[in-house]
Amino acid sequence: MSRLAIKICGLSTADTVGAAVRAGASHIGFVHFPKSPRHVDTGQIRALAAIAPAHVERVGVVVDPTDEMLDELVATGALTALQLHGKESAQRAAAIRHRSGLSVWKAISVKTRADIDAASAYTGAVDRLLFDAKTPDGAALPGGMGLRFDWTLLRGVAVPGPWGLSGGLSADNVAEAVRITGAPLIDVSSGVESAPGIKDMDKIITFCKAVSQC
């Protein structure tokens, strides 16, 4: 078992959920965003989450969700957390946490140190920050594009509260990422795929093994 938390995100099949759990993932993520090649509907989320044992956290990834969408996701009874990946303000994030009753994560898009500093606005409003690479202007997706940011921007930063690192991670570079940032949670999606939205069980296993050796 890795000393670091591992989230395998964008899972969409029973086989890959099983692979992630067996490989030692502490968190599994389901993307509920129709524009994404990793999108799964509420019925799929319910079925896939049921495969995971109780100790594995089940995270629903959403982008600027409406209250109606939140209610539908909560009603599945499948999720333990919601990851906000849009332009949600701290006030909206706090409202989502209150409405859903779930742990709430906020993805922070990073290009410069100012982006990291601005994340302090979410202190007390969310349960975890997730630093991810900022996507190009006009991109259809807010994440999951295999992009990474300059990890040295996080060097020496005292992040207030739980946090994680995402964006462009793979088995080949995760040790470097952990060494530079000291991230306590590692989140991977495209880095364990054979094609956009298609998770590779062998890559999931290899990635988790690489993290366990950090």
C-alpha cells in the first residue's frame, strides 16, 4: 500500500475500477461532464462505485454543476466526494458542500505562482484543493488533457489543508513530481490511458506501483 493517496480518475468500466482497487488506489474518480470522453451517467456511476470496497473513496468530477445535477448525483448514494472542475467561486463551493453533504474538492488551474496563491480563497470552503495544469484558452475540457504545469511553483508552499497534484502525471514522471512538490495525493487520468477516455489496466497497475515506490 502506498504511503501516498492515489486517485485514478475518469474510470468508466468495471474492469478498470477493479484494476485500480487491486493496484492500491485510495480514490477513484468518475467524470460527469458530457463534453468529456470519460463521461459516465448517474446509472453508470452507481454501478461502478458499487464495485469498490468501502475504504476506497468515490469522487464525482463535475464542472459548474447545477443544483439539479448535484441532487441527482447525491441521490445515487454512490459518491463520497465531489470534485469541482469549473469556475466555481469559494461561495458556490461552500454552498455545494452544504447542499450535498459530501466532501468537496476544488481543482485549481495553475500556470503561475499567482494561481497557487489565489487558491487560499477556498480555505474553509472546501475539503481539499487539487492543483492541475491550466488548459489553453477556449479548450473544450477543463482538464484531462495530459498537460502539466511547472511543479517547482509548489516548492516550499504551505498549502492550508489537504491537497493533491494532477495534470500530466504518468508512471515515468510521478517520482519527480512527488520529490519536487511533496504532494500527499496524486491524481492521474490521461496518464493511464491508451487513448482519450480508454483506461489501460496495465498502465494503472504500473502507475500505482511507481507511486508506492516514492
